[in-house]
Amino acid sequence: MKKLWLLFVKTYITIGLFFYFKKIEVRKHNKIPKDKPVLFLGNHQNALLDPLLIAVKSGRYAHFLTRAQVFKKPLVAKILKSLQLIPVYRVRDGWQNISQNNAIFSQCVGLLNKNEAVTIFPEGSHNLKRVVRPLSKGFTRIIFEVLETNPETELQLIPIGFNYKNAKACPDEALLVFGEAIKAANYNFENKHEAIKKVKSDIHIALSKLTTHIDGDDYDVVLNKLKGLNANFLKPEEINGCINSNFETCIGLSKERKKNSVKAFFKMLLIITCCAPYLVWKKIVQPKIKEIEFTSTFRFAIALVLVPLWLLIIASILYGSCGIFVAFITIISILIIAILAVKL
């Protein structure tokens, strides 16, 4: 029953992401093993959309460490836990709660020892900046405990680079890069301090190659230069090469912008046909968003929940007044409009 529930949710989210993103590209340096323990380690830019993309594109039913703040309401907590989300406490949640992470880490160790997959965002928070921030050491503790309790483990560490063309826009484009798998057994935890430093360094270096990494105090200057070149942020290798060459080697970096009046027409048509969810988003939800990183998350939630409900209401009204044929044609037409508005 649990797998059926997860399959249903995964399918529904996959459909939602299809209508939300113009394009989602996935690159995998290795085939993701299905019969070995896997620790997915990704940079974290776009709040909830990052784990959702892993959930539908990794090929594994992973467990996700998620900030405990979202588990406050019992009903919400029950739903999140049914989706294999695990609460983890941060310093900002209060020092008195940090000790609860001991049980959380032990839970993750137990899952990995059962050849499950666990996802952690080791930066510890989300941020739209195109840089891999310093990594916390919590994930290294899980690795150490897995090796300690199961020396024969085949635990794979898989870095994941998230790349968004414009994370605040809709529709957006995304590139998800699964890097080379790293065997946890390669690290010698007899010298725990040095091993932790080595793991953090290796994962940070790997992530910095899988996504755009603008390091240093001149972040805004470099970012503006890239935007001035009309850089395509779905090409992290080329962009990082350009940055590292001090903008001397930037061939093939840009992506020509073309105005698409047909797309604009269908986008306006989509807004008209889905006016109620759109107004809820623009007038009620969007003005209350305090962290810009949550913009796409809440917009996607509106699309995932309110739009289907709105289409159901339209279909019910048309079915009662005009019959099933008119209702069916209308809903199909709206879905076609949505595809054209997003994909063109």
C-alpha cells in the first residue's frame, strides 16, 4: 500500500512538473544503483522543487531530510512522513531541539544499512545564489556511522547539481546533473577529523563542477557580466570555464533570446481560462511570500492543487449545462493551451 501511495504521488508530481517546466534535462554520469545504499547530496537553490526533482528523476524512492519547521502541524507532519520526509533540526530551531537529531541520524543510518536511498542538502539551507556554499558536517556523521556499523557497506555518495535558467520565472527550465558516484569505503575514518574534511572537500568540489559556481566577494560583478553575455545557465561547465578564464574563454556560452509572440498569446489565454487560481496566486499567496526562494514552491503548489480543482469545477458546470462532450472538449482545449504556453 505504501509503494502504491508513493507511486501515485510521484506520478501526480511528474505530471505537475511537466506542465510547470518548459524543459527538464537530466544527466547521469553513472546508472543509479537500485540495490545499494545511496546518499544523494545536492546543492540547494529552489526550496521544495529541488527534492521534488530528485524524487521523480533519480529512479529511487528516496527518503528526504527536511527542516523540522514544516512538521509543526500534526496532519501536515503525518502526510510528510508518509512521503518519506524526515524532520531535521537546525540551530535556528533552538539548541534544545538539536539533540533530537541523534535519533534522526540513527534513522538514516538504519535506512542506508537496508540499502535504501537518503537525500541530504549539505549546505543546510536554500539560496538562489549561483554558488555552492560551505557544507555542514551532519552528512559526514551519517557516513561515518554507516561505515562503523556496517564495514562491508557499499554506500554510494552521489553529488547532484541543480541548475535553473531562472528559478523565479514560470515557466522555467532546469538541468539536473547526477555526478560520479563516490564510494564511502574509500575514506579512512580512523582519523575522523581528517576524513570529515576530505569528504566535505570532495563533495564541495564535485558540486562546484555540476552547477554554476560563482565564488568570491565579486559575486554580483561576475553574475552581471554573465547576464550581459546572455549566459545560458543550463550550461554549467561552459559558464564555470568562462569564469575561471576571467571571461577570456566564453565561446558557446550565450543563448539567443527570441521574442515569442505566439507563446505570449497562449500564456495570456491560459491566464484567462485559469483566472481564479491565477488571482489567488497574484493577490493572496505571492504578496505573503517572505523568502524569495519559496516563490516557485508556492506557485507550483497552486498549480498542483488549485488548477485541477478549478478545471473540475469548469467541467462540472459544463457537464450539467451542455453535456459531457462540451465539457470534455473544453478541458482538453485548456490543457493544450497550457502545454503551448509552457513548452513553446
